[in-house]
Amino acid sequence: MANKKEPNERLLIKAQALCSRQEKCLSDIRKKLVQWGATPKDIQFIEKRLLADKFIDELRYAQNFTHEKARFNKWGPRKIEMALRAKQIASENINIALLEIDNNANKKTLVDLLKKKLKTLQYSNPMEMRSKLIRFAISRGFSYNDIETSLSVILFE
């Protein structure tokens, strides 16, 4: 019985392995631990250890998440912010991560997205086209001011 590990120690090792493979936040780990049958006491112990040992860093997670979603998924700042809030990331960490988004690259992404969407749109008048483009860009998480600026760029080229 001396070599049998306590359940929370076994779950800790499993959680550490998960965190070392891929960046995770506390809410992701909490969900996994519940799936694995951890007790609330075990979850609290494991979370403290993962944070202390730097397996989880919410700011690092927010920065990586923001970078990936902006670059690869072409999400705007508002959509990224809402996704991070859904993962229960602290507002300070979200704000720091969002500051790292390159505004010029963000605006270029929006212009490219709108140009691409415009090619696929079916519309009967310019107002319909404009409203469809605005709805599309808002659903991607871009601000109305940025959308207006980008629309003026692509419509008056």
C-alpha cells in the first residue's frame, strides 16, 4: 500500500500532464477534474498546486488565446474578450492580453474579411449589402467604428 498514491495526487499528475501538453486555464482544468471524479477538496488542492508550480498562468493563457484567435481564427477584440470572460479569466488579464493585439494587423484583417465576404454576398441594394457586412463583422467581434472605417476603405477603392 506504500506505493499507491492518494487520489488527489494521481489526479494532480494527470492534470500536470494535461497542462504541459497544452495551455489551459483554471476553468478548463476544473471541468476536467469534475469529469475525472475529483472531490471539491481535491479540486481546490490541485488548482493551488498547478498555480504555484506555474502549470497554469491565467495571463499567459489569455495572451496565447488572444494571439491565436486574432491571427488564425480572425476574431475581433470583442469576440475574444467575450470568450475569455466565458472562461472566467480576470478582467485585468483580459485587458493586458487585448492590448497586445496589433491594431494595424487587426484593421487589415477586418478589411480582408470584408472584401472576401463582399464577393460571396447576394444583395439587391447598397444598404442591404452594407448592413450584411456590418452584421458579419460585428459577429466576428469587431467594433462598429473599425467596421465603418474599413467599409469606407473597401467601398471607395
